[in-house]
Amino acid sequence: MQTKRIELLQRMPIFGALRQDTLQFLLEQAHSKSVPAGEYFFREKDPADCLYVLEEGRAAVVKTWQDGELLLRHLERGDCFGEMALMDFFPRSASVRAVADCVALALAPADLFRLFERDAEQFALIQMNMGREVCRRLRESDEQLFRVRMAEAKTASDFDTETVFRST
């Protein structure tokens, strides 16, 4: 079981290039969380207390919008979510709901601190990897926002081109 978990982590951007002994150490710190279909790992605005690595199942990242939820993306086996919990102290920015029965590994900030005490270089590598992953997601969000704004500008330009480019 541990070998499969290590292989799963090795394929993930956040844990990429970490030594096997480091991954083993992190797995010893982690705990498993099962979430049945339809239930939530966490909800938007909940306190952020750990990151998750989805081992089994499928989940949806959603944001509250008006009287419902807006799907941001789906998570599959091997996806990591909630990593901002290890980088800042802000509440959750979205909810994660199990679409199918899920099992995930959970790592808390204290788990990473224990890694820092054990091996600062490996800890720094995880931090850099998390930063890269957050930046990748930010770039995706920027691109989506750009496309929405350009679609709005195109629609508005059918009426008044000058207003669209002056307002930005």
C-alpha cells in the first residue's frame, strides 16, 4: 500500500523530485479521510487546516454563487487540493464536494513543519513546488478572466467600441 502511495505522490507536481525517504516520512505523518458521495471535504470559508491528495474517487471544486454552486473543476485520483492551507492562514476559497465516494490523504501544516525540522532542503522543495502549482493555477485563472473580458468587450464593441477600451 505504501509503495502505491509513494508512486502516486511522485507523479504529483507538489511532491515532484522529493526523495523516497521524504515521501515515506510524509506518509507516516498523513492521515486518511473518507468522504461519501455528496458530502464535502470542506466548504468555502471554513478554516483551512490541511491539504488533500485524492487517492480514490472524484470530487468537484465549487464556489457559492447566488443561490447555488458554480463548478470550477473536477478532481480525479492523484489531484491535490487545499494546498493554500499550507501557505496562508486564510479560510477556504472554495468548497470541495465528493462526486463519488472518495478517500484522500491529508497533510497538515504541522506535518510539514516536522519535515522542516528533519530536512530543510526537502521542505524548501515542497514549498517551491506548491508555489509553482499555485502560480500555474493563477495563470489559468488569468487566462479565463481574459477570455471572459474579451467576450464582454466584443459584445460591448458591437454597440460602443470606445467605451469598452476606455473602461479598462
